[in-house]
Amino acid sequence: TFFRSLHKNYFCFRRKIASKTVAAKIQLSAKKEAKDERKSFSTLQEERREQAERSVLISCPPNISETKFLKHMSRHGNINNCFFYESFGIYAVVEFSEKESIASLREATSIPSIQHETAVPFKTRLLSVKANNFSLPSSQPSVQCLKQTPIGIKELILKLSREDSIDQQLYSLMEEYQLTEENICLRFLVCSLLKDIAAAYFPECIIRPFGSSVNGFGKLGCDLDMFLDLDAISGRNIKQAGGGLSLEYQLKKTASERAATQSILSVIGECVDQFGPGCVGVQKILNARCPLVRFAHQPSGFQCDLTANNRVAMKSSELLYLYGGLDKRVRAMVLSLRCWARTHGLTSTIPGAWLTNFSLTAMVIFFLQRRSPAVLPTLDQLRDLAGPGDKCTIEGNDCTFVSDFSWMQDQKNTETLEHLLQEFFVFYGNFAFSRMSVNIRKGKEQNKPDTFPLHIQNPFEPSLNVSKNVNATQLERLVTLCQESAWLLQEGGASGRGPARDSPWGMAALLLPSLSQSVRTKGRKRKAREPASERIKSLLDSLKSGKNGSSAKPH
Ligand code: GTP
Ligand code: MG
């Protein structure tokens, strides 16, 4: 319940717009953002990580004066950017131009004297403003915070209904749902703050965000998946010194790599729990296929999953980022379909037999590879485009693919989003799931190697099925929802706008609860018939067994 209420919490952000210079800076950063779309994944991640190292997170009193606050902070150096948001109070993210400013700020920051409790003196870059003279009289408006959660579904449906085309609806949904620049900065900052904690054990470690925080398909409010990267420590090969002698560290041995990951996550999880300010509800889930530490980071409002030794997931995030950057229709389509799937309960925040966002995204990519001409290249084609620096093998699996966008040519496929959406539903409404597997490496259906209802080959671990968890009921719901959605779009199409300006049409109509309700009712009717036929079968059985004295099984 706590996590749920945390998610529901109202967060606000606001970019500082205090002067013309800042406004100009924002224009510059908007241009930068457009360029960022084409930056390679590792370049962008590295830039953001470095930016986070120069940033601090500060809890502020409710009626803080922005001017006084910024004036005070700039005593420690030039401020590149600053924004405010709300999460159990007001917080400011302050990014300095130089890392040295952080040292200066730390010097001037004191340990609070707590009267009735004791606090662990563990110093991090999560600070609080205490002085009263920073505050304005309560009658004056305080800092402005930008709202940070996406608009509610009802509001979204209304907004989409007012758009002029289905293409516009999908782009509009993307604009509303996608992560903002500030939200991404905050995600990197939380990783950086946690790195400071993990650094108590592993000084050279890096904590990197992965999954939807960085793959371009994240929705505001999505979880923060993190990966504790120790490669900079363990992977280092120091050149042999002269004289034929070399030194190496003595290390404690563990039974397996998994056992090492578990013990590392166990101690770091303990440290986050005991000493990490703002980290609450820490759960160590060490026996999962991929061991993790889960907790809520209260000051940011993020639900966090910290993993270690998870390089393949990092590579999958990079691949999705690349696919999302190849054509502007991809992100709009994936975000819209993620929203559609969530609205109709095809995906869930609770683990179970549901489709995951990762599997759904692979399905969209596969569909776009199957168009003629293709919207997206296959993973094998991306591998063939790779340069020497892109070569990557993880646990014996080839994870090589091109990392930059320089090879891109003009898109041959010019289908509208409306058409692609319609075709997506037709494609999966008729897909031979019982025989065929979705394979983005080949970009072609393959024969299913197992009997799981849905088979989506893991792009980097070909023997694994990423949708092994999906049961027959959930797959059936997906197919029925695709069929219903295809039908609805066909009925309405671009001219499907209702007579009233606000009546839901196109993508908005696909998000109405009535769609999944009608699918549910069909399912119930089918189920309601089942016990009856079962009853008849068992009646026949009992008759047979009465006659023959044997208990024959129903056919
Ligand atoms: P959200 O639902 O918005 O959190 O999307 P997400 O893409 O972040 O998914 P999730 O948090 O479930 O997983 C994080 C990342 O782990 C994904 O982006 C993938 O890179 C990876 N991942 C998730 N599920 C699987 C899986 O079943 N197999 C493999 N190989 N990787 C997975
Ligand atoms: Mg995630």
C-alpha cells in the first residue's frame, strides 16, 4: 500500500525561468535535446552520468525564495541548471558547472544536531535547507514546480479526442507520457547518490540506470532499474611491471558468480537500508533469476530495483534505444501501445502471467521489421553494420550491433502511424502464436522451439524465451484485444471523429475501458459454458463407469 500511495503521490517539477539568460539557455538545451536523439547510447549515458556527479538534491522549506536560494548556492560555483519539484515537500536539483563546487558545498554543510533521536553521520549529496531567512512570507508565492506525473487516463482520452488525426493522437500521447529531460536528470542523480553509498565498499563502482529510464520508451512514473557495474574494478588489466614480477590482489572466493552477486547485493542492500537517507522499504530479493534489491527512494518518488552483473539487460536497453532513434514513429507507437496494454490490463506492475513492457516492445519492433519496405532493420543487419569498437560478447553470446546513427539512410517506408497501428492489430490478431516465434534477430517468424503459449526469442540469449511467463489466458486476451482494436479502428478510421468535439475516437476510443470490458464479457460467457460441458462430460463418465465398472476419462 505504501508503494502504491508513493506512486500516486503528486510530483511537480519546474525549470528555473528566472531571467532571459536562463530562457536562452533553455532554448539551447531544447536544440541539444533534438541532437541528443542521434547521440550514441554510451555517449549520452556518459554525459548524463557526469552531469549527475556535479549535481545535488536539496530538500527545501515550503516557501523558499528561489532568488535567495540560487544566490546562496552560487557561492559554491556556477550553476548550470536548477529545477524544483514536489515529493513529500519541495526539492531542488542543482547542477553545478564544476565538480569542485560539490566539495565546496560539502565543506559548508553541517551534520544536524538531533535532540531526541540519533542519526548515522553518513554524508551524501542529499541535503536540506534549514535557515529561515531563505523563506518568503507565506503570502508570497513560492517556487513553481512542474507537474511530473503523466495526466490521468480520462484527461488523456479527452486530449486525444481533440486531435485532428490518429497520427497526431499518437504523437500527442508520446508528448504527455514520455520522460522529461528533468526526470531523466533526476534518475541519473539518484543512481549517482546510490553510487556514493555503494562506494563505501567499492570505491570505483558505477551505478547505471537501464530499462525504460534510458531506452526511450519510459513513461513518467516508471520504475528506476539500476545496475551496479564493477567492471571498472574487476576488469582492469594493469600492464606488467618490469623485472618479471607482478602483484595481484588476494580475494575472497565464492562458489559461483551468482553467489558473488548475491553477497554483493546483500551488503549493499543492507547499507542502503541502514544508512541511505530517503531509502525506505528495502527488500532483498536475492533468489530471483536476476537477484535484486528493491526499495523506494522517497525524495525522488522512484521505485528502485538495483541489480548487479546484468550486462545483457544493459545491452537490451541500448538496442531499444537504437531502434527508438531510427524512426520517429517507433517511440510514438511503442508508448501508445504500452499505454493501450496497461489500460486494458495486458501489462501490470505486479509480476505474473502478464505480458511485460519489454516483450510488448519486442513485438512492436518485430512488426515494424515485417513491413514492406521494412520500417526497422533486423538485429542481424544491425550486427553487420557494427564497427570494430562495437564488438561485444556477454557470457558467450554475441551482443554486437552498430552503436551510432551515422549509417542511417532515408526511410523508404512512408506509412502513416494510423496505418501502422491498424496493421499491428491485424498482424497480431491473426498471428500463428501456436506454431511461430517472434524473432527480432532474424526479423522473421521462426518455428517455435517450446510449447509456451507465447514465444519471443531473447535477442541476446537465443535459447531463452522472454515471454515464458505469459499464460494461455493472457495471450488469448491479447489476441482478442488486437482483433477488437483492429475492428474499432477500421470502423472509425481517420474520419471516425464523433459529432461532438470531445467524443472519443481513434486512439482515444482504443483506451476506453469498454473495450476490455467487452473482451472480458466474451471471455466470461465462454467460461460460463465450460462448467456446463464439464458437467455433461462427467455425467457421461459416471454413466460409462456405472455401465462398465471402469472410470473412463472424458475425450
Ligand atoms: P517498465 O515496465 O516501464 O519498467 O519497462 P522496462 O523496459 O524498464 O522493463 P522492466 O523494468 O521489467 O525491465 C528492465 C529491463 O530489463 C528491460 O528493459 C530489459 O532490458 C530487461 N528485461 C526485462 N525483462 C526481461 C526478460 O524477460 N528477459 C530479458 N533478457 N531481459 C529482460
Ligand atoms: Mg523498468
